[in-house]
Amino acid sequence: MAWLPTLLKGRPRQRQDLCWQQRQARPAELWLVIVDASASTRRHQALAQTKGLLAALFDQAYRQRARLALLTASGRTPQWQRHGLKASAALQPWLQALGAGGGTPLIAALELARHWLQARRRAHPEEALRCLVFTDGRLQYWNTVQPLPCATLLVDMELAPVRLGRAQRLAQQLQADYQHLQQFRLVD
């Protein structure tokens, strides 16, 4: 009920004297988080710092009622952890168990994510999509990468004293915003 317009018309005596307002729901939001959990992210506690940041990010997603999709890139193939479910405390065990090891199938993960985002956009055209990619950029070799079909932020996890800067180059190819892990700030 809209109190102010109702009271401005005088004291309501019947139900039809009441003024109603429609609830305005925010558009649904989905965050796709891609985490490079290859062996190189173990160095200099990069994955540990990223896990702390992800915990804060999941908390923010919960407060904003955003849905999350999680994709990890480690071993031989990328693996989906969640597909567009609401953020909840159920993510904490996965986050605690997240470990690094194996190769870096990040390019395959980005391609998988691009196709999944396109299908998601067709199924839910009103949904606001956002992608966050956490990587140290330590890939052997990659061809040019197609940009993802949504706003993308690449967070560089490289904490080594000598930085290769590959994540920054990958961000340019993805046409993504770039931030380093140490300067990353959550945005409401």
C-alpha cells in the first residue's frame, strides 16, 4: 500500500479509498565466476588470497540476491561447480576444499563460459550478466580469445616478484576490465 498518496486523499473509509503501489523488483543478476586453480596459483599464496576475496564476493552476491555460476579451470578440463543458483552458505565447503593442481585449461573454460552465457542470455534475456575471471595468466600458449558476451572483469592473481603480465594481455583480448588481486575492491 502507498501510505502517502492514501493519506493525502483524506481518511480512507472504504477499501477503494486506499492507494496501492506496485513493487519494483531489481532485475535478476547472475555472476559467472571462473577460477584458475592450476598449480601455478599455489605460489606466493595467490589462491589463498583469492579464496578470501571469493568469500567476500559470495557474501556480497548473497546480500544483492544475485545468482552464481562457478567454473574452475584446473587439471585437464574445466569443471562446473554451480549453474546459476542463489548464493548461499552452501558455497563455503566448496571454497574451503578448493585446491590448486594440474594444468591450466583456462582457454577451454573461457570458451565453455562463452557458449553457456550465450545460451543463458537466450533463456533469460532480462537477466543482467557479469563475469569475473581469476587467473595468474601463466598459460603456455594461447590463440586470440573471443570476448565474453557480458561485462567482464579479469582479476590478476599473479603475486610473484617477477610478473609476466600475461593476465593483462588476456584481459585486453577479452575486452575485460583489469584489476590486480592486491588492489581489488568489491563494488556494490
